[in-house]
Amino acid sequence: MSIKKAGRNKINTSRIFAKYPQLATGGIFAAVVIIFSILSPIFLSPSNLANILESTAAISIAAFGMTMVLLAGGIDLSIGATVALVGVISARLLEEAQFSIAPVVLISLLIGILVGMINGLIITTWEVQPFLVTLGMMTIVRGVALIVSGGRSTYVTNELFKSIFAKGDFLHVPVLIYWMVTILIILYVLVGNTAFGRRIQAIGGNESAAVNSGIEVKKIKLTAYVINGLLSAICGMIILGKLSSGLPGSGEGLEMEAIAAAVLGGTGLKGEGGNMIGTLLGALVIGIVINGLTLLGVHAYIQTVVKGMIIIVTVVGSISLTKQKDV
């Protein structure tokens, strides 16, 4: 009897996590915090906690955009390349063309919007698999970044730009945290409290039912890709500000980290269960693990392996919970 009861409890627990995936994310978040606070005496210091938030800001913002795309039943592998293109163009405009900050920001945002719009239009017009479209776009955009930069980095000396997007602070709080929290609030309200949010969640829950209920699925998907492109451009400017240099190789692997954070935060690969708070927790889990390993002196190469393992475990866990939910 006790064995049967334990089996039932295990099934019930799995179903609870499948229905409320953010509970699992919260548990993982608490576990990694406890583990690293025990292993490192400085892990919970205010300066290190601020460092974690700063270092995960770009991943979080990229993951918020990826969550939007996943909710719409898509995926985007081109965000890292968009970050690189925005970075090299912004750097050259600031340093070589001597543009002021306002037009540089506008051009950067338009680049992100354009990439997102092209992705969305191809996917919705010809109904091509998002994975294939954005994989091709990733290669194209990365190639354009290499052409624009000539394969060289451009150092940025504009201190105001770097202060606005990466290295500044206000009331002793790093500006990166303001960027992350502001975008989180906007998207949380957009997804959770607007007609657009209800429609995009309906698509993620059941696209066929959404179509039958009269939702303009193609328009919603296109909008999701545009928002994602816009956020990718913001990430590009943030990373440019952090590195003080426009690099054609910047943003490499960011799309994988964004997918892992979104899925770890409870967004299914088919778009079900998305939640921006969960995505933030997912990004913080990745940031905490990398920060904790750094404090423990683990080599950066090994950290890359660990990030890959997190991605695999996250995807497998998402698929398992989806199957459990369908049982």
C-alpha cells in the first residue's frame, strides 16, 4: 500500500509541476541560492547579488523576447546575430560617423524591428518552420555584421552611451537593473492584462482553437517577432555598453541562453504556460550558477559545458512535463 501511495504522490507532484511550472523554477532557484551560499561566504554579499543582477540583465531581456515568440508558437535563433549587428553599427556610428546618441538608438531599434519583421513575415506568409527561417536569418545577419565591421572591433569612447545602457547607476542602483525591471513590468502587463496578451496565450495553449475562435494568429505572431527584434536591439546596445566595443562575434550563444531561461521559467517549447516572472527566475538561475562557479574558481571552459548541460536538462524537463500534463 505504501509503495502505491508513494507512486500516486509522485504522479500528483509531477502533474502539479506540469500545471504550475513556475513552482519548479522557484524550487530550483531556492536550491542553487542555498547551495552557493554554503559553498561561498561572499555569495550573498550585496555587491555580489548586484553583480548577478547586472550580469544577467542582457540574458533576461533576451529571454523576455524569446518568451513572447515561444508563446506565439515560434522560436528565434537570430537574436545573438542581431545583437552583433546592432553593436557594430552603433559603434561605427558613434565613433567614426560621430552621430549623437539619439539617432544611434533609433537606428539600432529599427534594425532589431526590421530583423524581427522579416522573420515574422516569412514565417506567417509562407508558413515555414520558425527554426529554419531564424537559423537562416542568424547566418545572414551575422554575415552582415562581419561585412560592416570588416571582421574588426570598434572601440566606443562615448561615456554617456555606456552610462545609459550599461555602466551607469541611479540612486546607487545599476542602470542595467532599471532596464531589466522596466521591460519586465511592461511585458508582464502586456501578456497578463491586455487583449493581445490573452490572444497570444491562446495561441500557445492551442493554435487551432485560437484560429477557430477568430484570433488573427498571423498578426499576433508577427507582432511577437517584432517585439523580440526590438528587445534584441536593446540587448545589442547593452552589450556594446558593457564591452565598450562593437564586436562582430558578440551575442554568440545568447539565443540558447534565452531559450533555456524561458523554458526553465515555465514556458513550454510549444508556447504553453509562459510567464515573465518565471522567465526572470530562469535567467537568474543561469546567472547564479555561472556566478557561483566563478566564485569557486571553476574555469570558464567548464562553465560553458555546464551551460550546455543546463540547456539539455531544461529542454528534456520541459518535454517530460508537457507529456505529464497531457496524461
